[in-house]
Amino acid sequence: MEVILIDRFIVPQESKARFLAEIRNSAAFLRTLPGFVEGFVYENTDGTSRQNVVTTAVWKDEESFQNAKRSAAEGFRKIGFNPPEIMKNLKVEIERGVYRRSPY
């Protein structure tokens, strides 16, 4: 069964462009990891929620997801990409969830 990482962000308007650029940088790396299926960035356009950016990353299975977590931590460290620091500097809040996906 596929594993989906869903991150919901509250991003101040003044930080949005830089934050989206950082997301795309990290996604370029994640796409190279074994078991990555797909990922998307969603931007809220109706203003009815505090969460204005949502990202998803789909992994083939639990093993791929766990391997990706380990690989991402090491890979991000090697390239100097520090998500907690970036979010702190840009005043971004996050809610993270891990889900299993199956057809209805």
C-alpha cells in the first residue's frame, strides 16, 4: 500500500515565494530516491484556511518511505538544506501527517 506524506503549511505572504522555491529544491532531491511515486504542491486560492500551502509526497510502500526518511536526512545535510531552520527564518508553521493510500 502506498504511503503519503502530507504537509500543511501556514506561510506568511512575504515568505511565500522563497518558501515555494525551497520546496521545489527539496522536491528535486526527493524525486531521485527509490520508491518515489509522485509529489505535488498545492496553494490555497480561496483564503478560507490559515493553511495556504500543502505538499504531498507519495512513496511506493512503507519500506520505500522509511528508506527515504533516512536518505533525505543525510542528503539534505550534505547539500546544506535545513528544513527546520528555513521554516523558522521564514516564520512558517507546519502540520505533518503520514497516510496510507488505496483506491475507494
